[in-house]
Amino acid sequence: MNRRILFLILPLLIFVLGAPVMGAVTGKIAGVIKDKATGEPLPGVNILIVGTTQGASTNIDGEYFILNVLPGTCDLRATAIGYKTIIMTGVVVVQDLTTEQSFSMEQTVLLGEEVTVVAERDVVRKDITSSTHIVTREEIEALPVTTYQQALAATAGAVGTGTNIHIRGGRRDEILYLVDGLQVKDPQFQQRSLDVGSGSIAEMIVLTAGYNAEYGEAQSAVVNLVVREGEPAYHGQVQHVMDLDAKDFDTGDSYYQDYDYSEASISGPEPITTHILPRLGTRLPGTMSLFASGNVRSRNTNEHGIWINSSRWYRHQVTDLFGADIRKNQAYTASNVKLTYAPAQAYKVTLGWNQSQQWENPYWYRLSRIFPDDFSQEEDSLGMLALASTQSYASDAPSYANRFGEDDDGDGRTDEEALNWADDDLDGLIDEDLQSYSYNANDHTRTDRVRDQQVSLGWSHTVNQKTFYTVRLSAFSASRTLAGADKSASEYGTAGEPFTDLPNALGKYNQRYDIGEPFSDQDGDGLYDAGNPSNSYDHVNGFHIIGDGLAGNYQQLVPDWAHFESGTWTAKFDLASQVTPRHLVKAGLEYNYYDVKAEDRPYPTIDNAGQGIYTDVYHAFPSQGAIYLQDKMEYRDIIVNMGLRMDYWNAGSTIEKPIAQTGAENYIDYEPPPKEGKVYLSPRFGVSYSVTEKDVFHFNYGYFYQRSRLDYYFTAVNQLQTGGTPIIGNPNLDPMKTIAYELGVRHQFAKDFLLDVSTYYKDIKNWIQTASQNQLYFDLYGRRIVGTNAAIYYNADYASIRGFEFSVSKQYGANLAGRLSYTISWANGKNSYDIGSDVTRANYVDPKRETPLAWDRRHTIVANIGAHSLLRGKPFSAAWLRTGWSVNILSQALSGLPYTPTNANGTDIEGLEFSERSPWSYTTDVDASRQFKIGKLSWRLLLEIRNIFNARNILGWDLNRFTIDTYSEFDGRAGYVNDNISPNYGLNPKAGPNPDAWDARRLVRVGLGVEF
């Protein structure tokens, strides 16, 4: 691995030392300076970014430009002999874009005379050739959101929440996430990226169509997050938010989540090099600044407000600071540190560290504390099998294999009461042979523990006014553990609660807890907890074997253990050169080396020494590279972006063609990938045309390729599977391909209002799907393979997506700002998901035509309005009481998602795939705050209300494929479920609505923040 990277980096370093390169996280300022009296261009005017050494001089035509400008707000200072100095304040710079700042200078005979002018923001940016959503730091802070993902979900064209966001109809793994221009996405699963605290973001750019050639490995969108840098003076903030018990006014239901959110940040000069070393007689050249932040978010529900009833000892310990011992079922942390060092005028070095972690205990309706009262007789018996199997694992080793079903009470019958929940033998006990007990299954479901971490190093060198280059190196790691890793259940807390074993009606003792026997209620939950059974076989060879996963058609608790790791090493070299006043040329090289490994062991038991069955273990070293060339042609009325990107992909040298097997084993006879790898080209073209100063048309077209998630290449490859219907990877998968078009117009009206209208079309090919290898070979070659029942990933599915987006916005920064957007779209395809084969999904019906995709939300309406006023006046004066307030309202009205109607037994109705739609959903969130000052500290009282009107919204099949339920006591409609395995909850007279199918109700949170 080291030699490969070295051989790649050395020639690139030689190239970099001889030629300049460009980055994608800075912007450009340009304009024309004229004489105010004559209107003639002024050559030789010096323009400087205040507080920096960056600047430029105007040419003979009065034109100037400044490259490599950090996104955000800055001030310009223009000076010329015989003219008044101009101070232009509030200039907004956006990554990848040109901020136009032209102005006139007035002659004077006095020295040192200055004029201050407030810059007008570009409402219509003429150089945007595709749909681009610019979310500033101020907007993120003002929106009623906690994470940047929530802000992303509110942008035009987005559908979904959290990690389940689709943009413009694509699958959820088609979004490229970048932090400071570097990838931060788990390559194994593609559906999760490193979490960055919203307070750490200087700017978020969302490109939803036609992005330039410098971006690859994305089909739907590019999300580029720029982390804040240290400020010249020290500034920091701390805040904490918690929820209140907001009861329903009519029913008295509580929606309390036990939610807490804490955040802190510090920004300013780096203290060691700025203060300590100079006092010791050592002074580094240049300046160094620091920005650091961290946050933690936790609750005892899932994100949709469903309470997770695990025992306290099973929850993650968020903190034990000062003996607090705070434990929550779900916890998320994110932190980052960024050092910026400028040793000289033309150089800048950045060192960044970002990390995020999450701990999630899942919620499962079948295994919740509701069991067994709300289930039918059939479901009761199925659930009892789950409990019995778990108890079986807790038995002694000699009886492990056959303990279930024995005649424990000696009446000559086994399990006589397991299936009808009645005292058939009149011994005063129920289900004594199954030995049922009140059991908290939440203490045994798999816990999802995730950690993502990135370390990056960047070097920027401004060679001259026209050219600069950047060199960036990054190491990104992602790990995910399901179940207890190498810990046994008894290592999580105390053993099962002590009980007194009483004889049954026949005078027999069974050494197990029976309902009604006295026990020590150690956790005070009123139930006997058999969790953490203390026996010598709770783990074998380091693998957790107590039931802690869900498997089978009825979601029984079974032992399961899995751990995944991936490392991404990135080297990126970019250049920018203003070769002529009209041509900004960009070029770059990128190389990613991956180290991915997995160890997935379902059903590790005593019988198989903890090794499990259907085991999947792999370790692979694929690589990916790219080179691009981009030319931005800037003329007075027309801007053209034209580029070409070449991507390279190699699955690695560890993949070999398998040896054909005979007998009952499962294997896949795939074609190995070419050892030289694969290359594919992506042309990109975009143009914007200014009809007037307030009207700009734009058009873009491009090819966009993306490889699939890496586990689809390597899972179970070259490994025999001894039973079942496993899905085996395909190392020879081709990249997925999207051809996209967009046409739009932007119009400015009034002073700072913008109307943005666009229409788009996407043609998608090579989406991943699964199929039986027998069927696949029969379709391709007219023959079948004997002895295999496995499925394989292959390129098969396709989709066509089109839509219109309408948006009216008023820029943030004024006292009143907001946005109203409406999207209408049609997302149709062959299959919504990449696991659709009848081999891998029970009762699956392969659609014979394109159908609406599961996330095809036809209508999306999002409205946001915010108002704020700066604090003025003395405390408690009329001006003080009138100012210092801030209110922001975010409302969304979303049409329903499609679903397939089911028969009474829960199976899909063939021919009606995704023909019905769930109801519309409506949500309004409100954030309000009040600012006040005590001494030099600025305080802020916070009030957050989510779903203020307490709407009951269905999540839809896309988010949770196993629960859709429209049961409602308000409208009396029958419910439905579309999971292909469960009885219809709405038709079950004993069943209420499945809570996991509904979004969170009204949530009220309060908080306090302080800034200095």
C-alpha cells in the first residue's frame, strides 16, 4: 500500500512544484473600477482584502480580480493617488463562484480621505450555470434545525430526513459529501457521512444538477461543507437545550423524549504560538489561528419520537462528569479542530481533525414492551418462539441444542400451552413448558455503534496574482459495530435479577423463573429481567452469542455480531490560473486508496464455536483516481463552464475467479474485474446568459458516474455459503450512470427578492439489483448452473426522473428574510431498491414496467420566514424591550409517498406496485430567542417547538420498509402494512397503530446560550 501511494505522489509533487493548482473551497472577487465623474476606467488602483495580505491592482481597462478568497464576509479597501479611499464593507464570497464588486472613485486633493460603502449582495449571480443552493452560516443558525442534514432536507428537490435523503429522485446513496473539499463518506455503505456540527459550518453549498468536472462519484448532488477558521480576536459560545414534557391538550399524551443538546466552540489566535512562545523568546513567522467546537445530542427515543424501553444499564453512558452518569438510548457527538497557519503572504497551511460518533439502540414493534397484549394469537405464539429461543441460549451447554420443547413439568406433554395462551392442564400455570417470563427484548437487540474520523492537511500557495495551487491530504476512517463487539451480555451490567424458584402444582422445581414467583426488582421496572443471563457460555471465542439481533420472517431474537471498518486515504492536487481576463482554467488530480474489511457472523453459537453461519469475512484494497480539466469563460453577458473528467476504478488484486463447486454449496461464478481497472469519461457543460441585469437564463448537461457501495463488490466473494439464499458480491460491477439536463431562469424583483425557476430531466442506467445466478445466467446465456441457490448483485435497473422547481427568496442578513419553494417531480424506475430478487425477498413481485419509486413525492412545498432585530438601548428601556428578538418559522407540506396495496395476509397485490399513496404530511417548526447582555457576555434564551400544530404524519414506506400504518381513531380508516411478512395491523381487531410508522408529535425545547 505504501509503495503504491509513494509512486503516485512523487510524480504529482514534481508536477505541483513546477505548476500551480486550485481548490474547490474558495471563491473569487472581481470587478471594474471607474472614475465617478468621467466614467472612465481607472488603471493602477490597489484593492486589498482588509485584515489580510490578499489583493490586486486594476489593469488598463480598470479590471481586477482576487483569487483564492475564503468563503464568508469580508471588507475591501481601494486606494489610488488623487482619489478618495473606498472601504467596501460586507462583501459576500461564495466557494466556486465569482463575487462581482464594481464601484466608482471620487477625486480629491486631501490625503487620507475615506468613503465607506456597504456592498450590495449579488441577488442574481450571473456565473451560476446550474441549480446551486447557498446556505450561509447565518442562515443555518437562524433556521429551526439542529443538524446540517435537516437544513439539507429543506432545500428544493430534497425528499427524506437524516441519512435517508433523496435529491431530485435519485437513490439515497447518490450524494457526495465533502468537508473542505475532501470526501467524508463511508465507502462501504455509501449512506452515511461524517457528521459536522451546524455551528462549525462557515458555508454549505448544495449542487443538485450540472456540477463541474472537478466533482465526481455523485449522481444526484454534491454537498460541500466549509469548516470555519479561527478569527483575529477570541470568540466563543456555549449553549444547552433540553425538552419539556409537552402533553397533548386533548388526550393528555406525553411526547417527552428526554432530549438534551449541548454545544461549545472557541475561535481566535492559537494561544501557544501567539502568546506562550513569544514570552519564551521564540516567535514563529506569520500567524496561526484556531477554531474548535464540539456538540453532543442524546435522547431516549428514536428520531421520530418512539420511546425505546431498554433498561438503564443497557443505554450508552453519555457522560459521568461530576458523577452525573447520564445514559441515553441514542447519543450523537461531533467535534472538530482546525488550525490555520500563514507563514508568509503567499502561503497558507491548514490542519483539520473532524470526528463524529453515534450509539443507537433500535426500536422494534414486535419486541417492544407492548408484547404480547396487542398481538393476535398467531403473533403471540411467534413472539413466544423468539423469547423461548433466547432463553434457550441462556441455558447450560449440554442442553443448549434441545432444551426448547422438553417436558419440564413431567405431564407427558410438551409445549401444550405455547400456542393458545390457556391453562390446558389446569395446573394453575400458563406456558410452563416454555417458561415464559416478562422479558425486555430491547436489552438484547443489536446496538449500532458508529465512529467516523477525518484528519486532513492542506497547503495553499499563491504563485502570483493570476495563479495559485493547493495540495490536500486526508485520512478518513469509518467503523460500525453491531451487537456487543467482543463483549458478552454480562459485561454490560448486573446478571439476571435473583428470584425464588417455587414448585408447580405437581411439586416439581424447574430452576427457571415462572410468572408469579418472587424476584428482586433491581431496576425498578416492575418486571422480571432475565437479561444478562450469567452462564459460562455467553460468548465463545470473543463472539457474542446471547440473542441480540433480529432475523427470520418473524423478527425473532437471534445471536448476531458484525463489525465493519473502512479507511480512505486521499491525495488531491488542484490548480487555478486566470490565463486571460476571460478564462479561468482549473485542473486537478485526485487519488483515493481504500482499505475495507468486514466481519459479519450471524448465528454464532456454542455448536459452531462462535463462528456463526452465513458468515461474511472480507478484506479488500480497491483504489480510485481522477483527473479533470475545467475552463470558466467569463464575458459580459455570458458565462460558459466546460469541462471533462476522467475517472479510474480498480477493485484490487485480491479478487480471483472462483473455482466451480459441486453439491449443495452456494457459490457465484462471476467474471473477475480487469486487473488494469476501468476508465470512464464524463463531459460537463453549463452556460448562463444575462438577458438584463436582473434576468439570467442557464442550461447545463453532463454525464455523471458513480461506483456502488463497496460491500456490493466484496461481500461473501470466494466464500462458500452452506445454506439459505445468501447475496454474494460482484467485483465486476460497472459504475452507475446518469445523463442529466437542466434549463432554468433567475429573475430579481424589488430590491432583494429572487425568483428561481428550473426544469430538469435525468436518465439513469446501471442501477444495482440482485438476482438468482441461475435466472441471470439463463437470461444471458440460455443455461442454468446446477448446485447454487445464491443471488448476485448486477447492473440491471434504470430510472427516468423529471421535475420543476419554483423558488422565491429574500436574502438573509436583513431584518426580514425567507424562502418559499415548490417542487413537482416524477421519479419512476424499474426497482426502488437494490435488493429486489425473489431469491432474497419473500413474496417479491418483479415489476414488469417502470413504477413510481418509493420516494416519489409528487409535491413538496417548503416555506421559511425569519425576523430578527439587534439589541439596542439600555436594559429595560423601551428600545431594549422592543429589540433583541429573533423568530424563525419553517413549514413543510408534503404529498404522500407511494406504496403497494396488500392482501389480507400482507402480500403484495401483483400488478398494483406502488399504485396507492399515503396521505399528505404537514409540519411547522418554530425557533424563537431573546438576546440580553450581562457585562461583556451576550446571553440568549432559546425556545424550540417542533411540529407546533401536533400533526400526525405517516413516515411512508421509503423510510421504513416494514411499517406503514394509516390507522387513525380520528378518521376510522383501516390501516395497511407493506412488509410482506406481517399480518395487517389495521385489520387485526386487537392491534392499534404501529407507532414506528408515524413521525414525532409536538416537541417543546428550551435552552440557554452565552457568547463572549
